[in-house]
Amino acid sequence: MPGTVSCIDGNTFLVSDASGDVHSSSATPVGLFAADTRYLSRWVLTVNGERMAALSVDDSQYYEVTFFVVPGGAVDYVEADVSAIRRRHIGPDLTESLTIFNYGQSVVDLDVRLEVEADFADIFEIKFDLHDKAGTRYTQVDANELLMGYRRGTYRREVVVSTSEPATIDPSGLRFAVHLEPGQQWTTRLQAAMRALRPDGVDLRDALRAQRPDESTLPDSVREWVAQAPTLDTDSAALQQVYHRSLVDLAALRFAPLSLGGAAVPAAGLPWFMTLFGRDSLLTCLQTLAVTPSLAPPTLRILASLQGARTDDVLEEDPGRILHELRYGESAAFEEQPHSPYYGTVDASPLFVVLLDEYERWSGDTTLVMELEQEARAALTWIDTYADLTSSGYVSYQKRNRATGLDNQCWKDSWDSISYVDGRLPGFPRATCETQGYAYDAKIRGARMARAFWGDPDLAERLESDAAALFDRFNRDFWLDDRGYYALALDHDGTPVDSLSSNIGHLLWSGIVPPERAARVVEHLMGPALFSGWGVRTFAEGQSRYNPLGYHNGTVWPFDNSFIAWGLRRYGFDSEAGRIAEGILSAATFFQGRLPEAFGGYDRGTTRYPVRYPTAGSPQAWSSGAPMLLLRTMLGIDPHDDHLAVNPALPAAFSRIALLDIPGRWGRVDAFARHRPDRPPSTHGIA
């Protein structure tokens, strides 16, 4: 979010302005959050009644931010006698060290005030700007701390604010009387301890505190995370910046879901998606296997533990279905939102099987494939038994939760993301093209695991036969021969939804496109209607709902492009994959190395810089994963034939890239690529 500063530790985070202050409204996602609840909605520092103005901010460490500030009335900063440093650290709780300096020649007496409020808003209340809370807020004040709480039935959340220095505490905050001689400084340590209380009074957040008993352990964890990743050796300083930023952001987004053990999984992204998502987490793990493969096992295990086991129309749960989203806030607790968990996605189940197989190919970890055999079988069964809503053999969706379910249950899940060229919205059930590719890939991979590890050749043969039938059926029903691309979706009656979209790029990495059609698909992906120069747009220019700032109707998504590039590489379109990699990685340099969720689809020749999407999440897990998959694609690292099929071609923007000490079933190996302008053109065969 432009103009804000974030301090993050998994799904605990604080978003403030550049001075470190929090002054939120009901509809702005700023404040101190944990597990989908805003614990602090106001955290404002004043000195003698004046707000602070920022001189500079150091947010190079995601879990720690330092603000250099002066009272807002000191317009001439050079002559400001009083200044302050706010050092903020996020972990299971918030701590902030406040130091005030007097560099003047006179004694100063300062009225230092910290205004504090807690609205305990659920993340969905903020997102949808809701105002009516059914519970009761309460406040307790004593000489040492300010406790603010919220209760609704057995649901309780509290935050306790305390300080290391004597203060006058009242329900609106803390006040310090500070006397400073010339050259003196004064410091206090502030803490906001967050509680998520069970009916018996046990704080669920105590488990997080036990995992990290003091602040010193978090920097060590980050250093270990970065040290375990392969080393990037390149001539491009910009690429080095993007790689390191992505690694650190992935570390920031790791969290241990409450009551699900201590394993760390990636939260989807700041600010709206700081929780476990099926699709997002699985795709992030796929992107990062060459760099941070340790994300995959806990993600697969936690998703397996929450796999659907019954039929529930409110949660849209089915046996074998992998969840869409898991929430811990008030609206989920009282089923005002169906996220406890919510299963309304059609792609997480096949992607679960895809990741399980791909992880084994990388790691050689057959134990996990055996451990999750029943869950993988159930996910494959769900594809055929529960997802075929039209009895056509396709995975399709139609929400059963009419009140709060998602209309679109593919990755483009905004309400208007699936439309005809002329803007009409299709009916339901809908079957999007990329989901059929995922299902095809899952069947192929499921067959491999059944034959190689589960000792079930009959299942393997059936899955291979089903995949072949799906391949033929899909290429008959989705292909628009007069236009040379695949339909975005099928309407409820089987009519092709004829829009041109980035979804067709996902068909390449899933392998459902015949080689003889690949070149025509690639022409569209890299043509001016879809390719902006920075990346492939979600929706082609010239169609009725196209908007370069439309969430799924014209923006460029880095994650989307990373998988498109991977698919291009699979079909031998190396230079085209390189063009996408160059565009996305170049765009990252305009965002200080951190790729946002999405950015504008304006043509590169028109803007000369990527246009920020106003509400894009950042950091976003699958955007942080995008550079990792793009590196894998440029280097041609491929475990499918038990070797590294190195691609010697690079985009002209890079002359050399090496990824050293890559972990995998081969041990730890290196991969190199150098730009060779004399390299012959691609053969356009499947790699």
C-alpha cells in the first residue's frame, strides 16, 4: 500500500504511516493485526501536542523497522532541537523502543503522549467496511498497563500495553513527563501483548511465544533461511536485489497456523491474505522448489489434515476437497464468513497432487508420497466425483453458499473475471480452461505415484486413460480454431467463453496443449493484445471488460507470468520465456526489488515504468516466488529426467546467471547459463 510501512512476522503484522503512527479508519487495513484481528487501531505519538514527521525509515529487516522523526512543527529539520527514534519489532507481540533526544542548548520539558485504541475489527469487517459489532469492548487501567479487550460469547481477544518507564495511564493511552538537559536522551520500551483466549482462559498465542521466547531468535532464523538457499551469482545487481528481497519476504510470510502445530507455511500476502490459502500456498511451493523446498512438506501436511471429509453447503466442503482459505477471526468463528475453513476453490485439489509429485521429483522424498497417499487419492477422486457438475468430464464450479460464497472459484476469483469478449458474464456451472490443465496434470502425476510408490498399477492405468480422454475432449471443446487460442471457459451449456486471457499460458505448463498448437498459443501470449512489455496481461486489450487497472481484467500478475514462462520453456520457446522473465524482473526494480501482487497492464512503451495497482498486496507469497520460478526457467533446471537440463540462453538483459548449491535428489548442484546471441532458434518441441 503506497505511503505505508509494514513490519511483519507471518500473520502478525503492523501497518503504519511513515512516522510510525497508526490512525486507522473502519475501511483501511492499517494497524496491528494477528490471526485476522486488528488489535491496535490507533498508536499515535505526540510531543507537546504535535504529531511526528518522518525524516527517514529503515525497513530493510521485515520484522524490525526504525523511524527517525521530529515533532511536526519543526519544519526546518536542520534546526530541530528535539528528535526521536522509534525502533519497532514484531514477533508474537509488538515491542517498540522510543528514544527522544535534546540536541538544543536549553533544558526542555516534554509532554510525550501515546494515544492507543483497539477496535478488534475482523479483517472482513475492514475489507467490506462493516460497522456493527455484536460483542462488547472493555478496558482496564492500572499503574503499569492498559488492557483493552473484546468479548462475544466465548470469543475473547485482548491487548495489553505496558511500558518500562513510569507513565500516567488512562483509557486513551500513556503519557510521560520527560525532562531533558541539553545533550540528554530518554528511552522507554513499549509493548503490546496480544491474547487470543479460549473459553477456559488459555491464550492460544502462548504457543507462538514458546517457539520464540525472545527477539534474538528471529534474526537468526532469517539468516539461516537465507543461508540454506542457493547462492545467486550474476552480473546483474538488480537481479541480486530481487532475489534477496524475495527470499526475505518469503521468510517474513512464514507462519504457524494456530492449533495446527509448529510447522511454518506461507501466508498468501499482506494485508488481506495473511493466512493459509490452498491454491496460493501450493503454487508458491511449486515456484520455490529449487530454492526453498522446505516450504512444501508442511504445506502439504497441513492441507491434508484439513482436507474435506463431508458435504457442507455453507463451507462448500466435499470429501477429498482441498481448502481455499482458513481464517481465525470473529466472522469465521460465528460463521458470518464461511472460512473456518472455506473450500470454495476448484484448483487446490488437483494442485495438491501436482505439488506432491513435483516435490518427490526434486527431493526423492518417497516417505511423504507414501504418507499422503490416501489424501492424494481422495483429491483425485474429488476431481471425478464432485467437481464434474455438468457430467461433461470437466472440473467446474457453482457456489452452494449463496450468501457469502465465491462466484468464481478459479484463481481469477473476482466477480467479473470470467466474461465473453463482448463483456457478457457466462452462467453456472463454469469450467475454466486452466483448471482442466491442472486436472490433466494431476492425473498424469497421480498415475506415476500409483505405479511407482503406491503399488497400484490398475489405478495408474485408469488415471492415464482418463487423462488421455480429457486431453482429447479438452482440445475438441475449448479450442477456437478460427482464432488460434483456447476459450477462457465453457458456459453452463458447453458454449466456449471466447475471451483471450493469460489462462491459456497455464495450459502450457500443465502439458495439455498438443505440440502442433503451441506456436499459435504463444503468438497470442506474446502478441501486443496480451504482452505489455512488462509481462502478459490477465485479459487481452481490446475486449469489452479490458482495463489495464482491472484486478483480473488487464493487470499483470508476476505469479501468473512465472508459470506462463515455465510453460513456454516446457514447449521449447526459450526466447519467449526469457522475454517474460526480463520484463517481470525489470519491473521489480521499480518496486525496490519486491514484486507486488499485480501492477497495471499499460504498454511498456507508453509508461516506461510499471504502474502501481492501487490496492495490490505486498509482500505477496506467489509474487515473491515468481523470481524463483523465473530463475529456474532461465536456467532450465528440470528434475523430470533426473538431471539438470540447463538452458544456455538468457535474455539479452543478462549475460550470466549461476545458481550455486541447489538442493535436490542429486545432492547439491550448480546450474549456469550465459547469454549466447548466436544460439539457433527454438525447435518448438516439448522439452
